Amino acid sequence: MRREILLVIVAFFCLSGCTLAPKYTRPEAPIPSDWPSGEAYKEVKAVTDAPTATELKWQEFLTDEKFQKIIESALSNNRDLKLAALNVEMARALYGIQRAELLPALDAVGIGNKQRKPADLSTKGKAMTVEEYSVNLGIISWEIDFFGRIRSLKDRALEEYLATEEAYRSIQISLVAAVANAYLNLAADRESLKLAKSTLETQQAAYGLIGRRYEVGLASELDLNRAQTQVDTARRDIARFTQMVAQDENALNLLIGSPVPAELLLAELNEVTPPKDISPGLSSEVLFRRPDILQAEHFLRAANANIGAARAAFFPRISLTTTVGIASSELSGLFESGSNTWNFAPQIAMPIFDARIWSALKASKVQREIVVAQYEKTIQTAFREVADTLAVRGTVEEQLLAQQSLVDALAATYRLANARYTKGIDSYLGVLDAQRSLYAAQQGLVATRLSLITNLVTLYKVLGGGN
């Protein structure tokens, strides 16, 4: 009866063991509760009918079918994402190991011992050979977690495991955004290459016309040389954009982990189906859903639990070894009646003087302060990323309208200047200047349209878009 009572008491303490970790309180966010306001943000409004980034899966945000096929391929083949997934599995296994420390391990142990004792050590006064054989089943050195040391280490392992899961989500979202941006950059550079080739054809035709006029004395050598500069400029840009397109394809192949099928690549940016519009939310509290911030908070919780383990080191550590089995001086007598044996050996170790545990406690507290600073920096960085993206969003549409108007005006100017030159009213310098300005404005229009689309992708990423 007493034995059963003892087992109940031990089980009670094991199941209700306390922890000495300080109570966790999330630090106050070192950022404003509202998004920035001002001229750069006047077009940014928290549209109530638009979903937030965390409410949309990436398939719902990026609706272009070619987009989706490429991203799905990247999620299957990207090596960084595979490493992150393996890290999650590793952290899960380590947590399982630490959690198992709370439970006793049952071992079966077989021992055979044969020893010769000299006469002066023998109880019979003569040299003899002693044999002993035993088979035992029991618990070997199980620490009873009265003060929560193992429980705190288990909590730390759990938080580190959860942190790796958030790291995986963060890498996944970053990969989706990186693939989308690489895909868009490739489309934009292909469009710029197409524009450069079209410009070269136009300039070669103009150069041929001026060459014929020069041969009959209707154009000067200066006009001919000026026309040559535009031909060479277009040739240079074709080589440059050809290089950029090849590098864009290489970058996209690396992100995906395999060559991209040619039929999935776009000829120009106009072929892209724009991503779905999203709302930044009413306040900066949406940042707490970002996986990198959740990851930093899990690390903070882990550091908090580690303090509990360091505090528990000041208290006694109680361990239990208990076995039941059979023993005999002869191997053949192991299973005979009367060979039963048992052992019950509790042990308590009380630290009296160990300077290391004081240093360990101090180190755990300092480590927590370090993690707090990292957590706050992560939040501040996230706020800055969203603020920068919103500043682009609040101005890029106006930039696009102005750039389109500039292209239209310069196109009209070029036509008029070319007509005046053909009729002999103006010199070729006016045509050259108009054509150079138009070409630059057209390239700027491609870049502005690219900025408009990539800004939506970036906003989805920095707001912690869903999986």
C-alpha cells in the first residue's frame, strides 16, 4: 500500500512540476500604430472591399496561369526552400527528443561478471573466482523535474521548432515574390529589347535616307554622322538588353531549380495579368502576422524559457534509478526460483558552490535582451519596408500617367520634326533630339509599368502574404 502511495505522489509531482521561467510579455512595438501619411501616401487608402495580404493565398493574388505554373515549379524544386523544410524537420525531431526527457526510459540490461579474488581479499581466506549474472528491467537515472528545468528546456525546443516553421513560411513568401519579380523583369527587358530593335530599324532607314540625300548634296556630312550615332546607340542597346534578357533567364532558372519552358515566358510586359489589388490594413498591427516577426517572437519566447532552465540549476536535481530482475552466481541459475532481485536508488544533488550557474543565469538574461533588441529591429525593418512600398504605391500611378503623356507628346514632336526636316525647313538636329528623347521616354515607360506591377508583388510580400 505504501508503495502505491509513493508512486502516486511521484506521479503527481512529475505531472504538476513547476517552471521558474519568467512570465512572458510581448514587448511594446517600437513603431507607430498608423501607417505614414503625407504627399507620397495621399493615394494610399485602406480600401475596405480589398482583402489584406494575409487573407489571400498566392494563387489568389497572382492569377496569371503562366505565373502560377512557374511558381509551383519553384516551390517544388528550389533548393533554399528544401533546406528550410529540412530545418523544420530537424527542429521537430529535436523538440521530440527534449520532450521525451520528461518521461522515464525503460531499459532491459543483462550483465555477466566473472572475477578472480586473491586470498587476502576473499571472505573465505583463499583465492577464488566469483561469478555473477543478472537480467534487469528498470529506469536508469531518470531526473524528476520538480523545478521545471527539463520543462523549460522542452519549452525552448518547442519555440525554436515553431520559429523554424515561420522561417519556412518567410522563405516561401520571399521565393514567390522573387520568382514573380524575376519573371516581370524578364518580360520588361524583352520588351525593351523589342523596342531597341524597332528603333534600330527606324534609325537604319533614316540613315539610308540621309545617305542618299548626302550623295546628291541635299544633306550635310554632319547630318549623316548624327544619324550614325543613333544607329550605333540602338545597336549598343540591343546588345545590352540581349545580355540582360539572358541574365534574367539565368536568374529565373536558378530560382525555379530547372530551366523554364519557353512557352511560359512572355514576349513583353503588356501580356502579364496584373496581380490582385490588396489593402495595407487599417493599422500597422498587421505586421505581427509577418512570418519573420513571428519567428523573432518565438526566439524571444525560447530565450525566456531558457532563463527558467538557468534558474532551476540553483535547486536540487533529483534522479531515480530503480530496477527489478533476476540474478545468480551461475548462468544456468538465472531463472530458478528465489533469484528475484530489485533495486531502488533515489539520488539528490544540491549545488553548494558552482560559479558557473551564476554566469549561466546572467548569460541567459543577457541573451534575452539581445533577442528583444533583434525582435524590435525586425519590427522596425518591417515597418520601413511597408512604408517604402506604400510610398511607391501612392505615387507610381501618377508617374505612369505622366510618363505616358510624355511619350505621346514626344512621339508627336518626333513626327513633326521629321516632317520639317524632310521638307527642308529644319536641320536634322531637331529630328535627332526628338528621336533621342522619345526613345528614352519609351524605355522609361516600360520601367514605370514594371515598377507598378512589382510594387504590388512587394507589398504582398512585406505585408506577410498568405501561403
